[in-house]
Amino acid sequence: MRLKDLLTQRFSAAMIAAGIPEDCSPMVALSGKPQFGDYQANGAMGAAKRMRANPRDLATQIIDKLNLEGIADKLEIAGPGFINVHLSPSFLSDNLKRINSRSLDKKDKKIVVIDHSSPNLAKEMHVGHLRSTIIGDCLARILEFQGHEVVRQNHMGDWGTQFGMLIAELELHLGDGEQAALALNDLEVFYQQSKKHFDEDTEFADRARDYVVKLQSGDKHCRNLWQKFIDVSVAHNLEIYQKLNVGLLKKHIKPESAYNDDLEPVLQDLVDQGIAVDSDGAKVAFLPELADKNGNPSPMIVQKSGGGFLYSTTDLAALRFRVNKLHANRILYFIDARQSLHMKQVFITGRKAGYAPHSVSLEHHPFGTMMGNDGRPFKTRSGGTVKLADLLTEAVERAEKLVRKKNSDLNESDIKSIAEKVGIGAIKYADLSITRTNDYIFNWDAMLSFEGNTAPYLQYAYTRICSIFRKAGIEQNSLIAAVNIIEAQEKVLALKLLQFNEVIDQVAIDCYPHTLCTYLYELASAFMTFYEHCPVLKSDVSEDIKQSRLQLCALSADTLACGLDLLGIEVMEKM
Ligand code: ARG
């Protein structure tokens, strides 16, 4: 059981025994400072207010009834009625033995659908797609680690008006005898070309419009060209996922086009249920739940007056599919904060239409924007969008320079593989370690620094531990020693190690990966402090203590590697 849950349980029982109403929470929290113990129970103040009692007296009564035998070795009342809990070292060492038992109760196992990455295939992936891709990947890893069944859904944009223009362009190129792969070598250039044709050549523009309609009604020629384009664009995305060490595969792609046949039935159903009504020839769902200041309901168009369907129609079809066919209990959407209104509209309409019963949790987890040094959305020097592929290449190049400077006795292939892990890790960590909903400033030097809350710092801490084991001549995972906590730094480290699962539980609920990053940074720092104060391999350290400390080292390395893996970041033995 999680430490916090255990203490909450014991405190609740004591409060009831002390005559405090059952719905008063003990409010167990981590202590801010070591002198206030390891945990604090702050519920006496709230209860005293309700009962018009003296909070310190109430705290004394709670302690009288409290059973923390074998768990805590000191309790004290501080300030107006905080109860500080000092956990006992032997309790901590006992629990360290069971640190790896984290099985999920069968009844708590959920099917979690995660909508992430979901780029538009018309263009190349750019930096704007990074956040959804990696934050969603982190949550997929965490929920899977907990034992849930995760179904990733890459809701790629492969349908809609832009594709008429793109296939008309591709037709021109292929007509000139060019191969599709070559013509589409640079999707960005290709897109610009076709846009230019579209804007300047009316005949081309008419053809492009005609092709959209033909494509959507299943015309062979158009489908064929479209498929060629999609194949190249998808391959490019899959390559990026691999480079990013993100678990998205081809089988997770469920693009907009996959819902083409569902759109008409969804519309019909919304009309039949009176949820979508006619408005100037279009079909619109008016949502009073999202009314503006003047009480005008928020409109969500589900069919244009010309008959075309929209992004929202597809999302409703996708929602229905995820509930009915994937049997989701929870659906997480990792999409830019700018789409918040869209998501609200989809959720409200989806609930009304009965596509998602209230037992299914629908969650939009928005995120802020990656900014440049100038405080504006991150751009190239000339003001263009930064291709994600280019950004990743630069990260690895910069990391390689650093690695070469830092360690000269690595061989070439080691350097390449370390640079890959450090460069990609740095970009991902810089993003994941910021509160998700905030914007952040992209800064190469900060993210690649070996000091502070960065991936290289954590990866370096891991290599330090590996080198201790190399020096000791022991395999890290062959240890079975018990941990004997003597020094204060050992206790701090042990407590941190035991809190790993609490942190994971938290991130699994609120989907804020920075909590895990902060934890790992604190863990690495606790390890460094421990290592400075508590010699491990010195000749005057007794064999018992040496074994115990090596065990702490091994647990620290495992936890760091596991936590980084949940962020999608790799570790290495040397760097
Ligand atoms: N393709 C969309 C975009 O690039 C994101 C799709 C997100 N997922 C969804 N179910 N709407 O903006």
C-alpha cells in the first residue's frame, strides 16, 4: 500500500475514535521540510473549526487514538495543530523489500484510449506536433505500467479540402514521369507548390475542388493518387516516432478517413434525436451549455450547407467508435489548448447523443505552446515553421559535441548511440518537465545542461551508479541485501524511493508528467547527497553497510531508469 494511503487510513480511524465526524479528512501530505517529519496530518484544524474545539487539543486526542506502531517512531504537534510524522527507519527498510510489487487489482483495470500526436498528413510534422506526441506517449507508458489496457489512437488528418489540391499536384508530377517518392521527398515544398498552383491557376483550383468530392465518393483515380501521397507522409511520421522513441506504430493509426462511412449515419442520428437542426442549409448543434455572455448558445456545425462534413462530425464518429468498438472506460485527448472549445462541444454533444455514457470519462488534456527566445511561437530564423525532423537532428548533433567533450575514451559507436539518447532525451525532458498547460521557451543550452532539472543530469546520475557497480565488480541486479538505514541521507533517499508509485498514481490521474520529472530530479539529488555523505566502497566500511548501501544504489538506479523509461527517455551505462 502507498505510504500516504496507509497513513490516511490510520489517521481516519484515530479521528473517528476521537469523536470527530467521519467526513473530516485527515489531510495527510508530504512535509515541506525534514524538521517537520516525513509526512504531516493537517486535518485537526479543519475538524476543530467544525467542532468549535481547540485544534491543538484535538490533535492530542487524535494522537492518543492513533496506531502507528512499527510505522512511525516519533509524532509531534506543531504550530496550530499540525501533526508531524517521523517514519521509522526499520519500517522504511522493510517496505523497500516490497518496492516492486505494483500489481493492479483486476477490478481497477481500465481500457484507456489515448488520442495523441494526430498530425495532419498534408504537411510535414513540425514542432507543434511534439507536445501531443510525447505527452500522450508518456501517459500511455504510465497507464500500461500500472496494468491498464491502453489503446493508442493516432487520429491523423488525411481527409478534407487540402487533399484535393495535393492530389491534383501529384497528378502533374506523375504525368511528367516522376516517381511519387521523389516528388514527395520534401512535403513542405510540395505543399507550397500545390498551394501556389491553387492560388494562381483557376483551372487547377477547379480540378482540385472536383478531386475532393471525387475522393470522398470513392473515385478510383483520386483514391489512388491520395493513397500514394498518404503512404509517403505516414512513412515520414513513423520514422519520426521511432527517432523520438515514441511507441506509436502503424497499427495505432486511425485517421479521419477511417470514419468516412460513419459520418452520414452520425448526422442522421443527430437530426433524428433533434440534436442537430437546420440553420441556413447547414446542420448545427446549438449548445446552451456553452452559451456566451448574452445567452446565445454555442453552435457546432456538423454538416456544411454544401453537404460537406467537418472536423467535429469526424470527432463524434470517433467518439462513438471508441466507446462502442474499443470499449473505452476512459478517453484521453492530448490536443493543443486552442482546441478546448471544440473538445467541449464534442463531449457535450456526444453525451447528449448517447455516444458516451457518464461511466466513460472524457478528458481533454490541453497543453501550451513551445516558444522561441523572443517569446513568440518557435520559428526558424527566416520565420518559417520548424520541421520536427530537423529539430531532432540538431539535438543529436549538439549532444554529440557535448559527449565528445565530456568523455574522450568512448568509441565511435558508443558516442553515436549516447548522443542519440542524450539529444532526444533532452528535448523530451525539457518539454515534459514543464507544467503541461504552460507555454515554455525552447532553449538548447538549458535543456542540454548537465546541471539542474534536465535529462542529461538524470542520465548522468544513472551512469554514476553504474560506475559504482563496475568498481565494486558486482552485477547490479544480483543484490539481495537488506537496507539498513543509519544516516539521515539514507532515510531521505529511502523515503523518496518508496514514493515512486504514489507519483505514478498521481500522473495517471491528472496527466501532468512534470510531477514525475520533479520527482526524478529530487530522487537523483537525494542520491547524490547520499553518495557524498555515505561512503559505499571505502575500505573502512563494514561489509554489512557496504551491502546495504549498494542495495540503495541499485534501487536508485532501477527507479531512475524506470521513471525515465515512463517518460520515454533512455539511459546508458556510460556517458
Ligand atoms: N489533426 C488535428 C490537428 O492537427 C489534431 C487531431 C486531434 N485529435 C482529435 N480527435 N481531434 O490539429
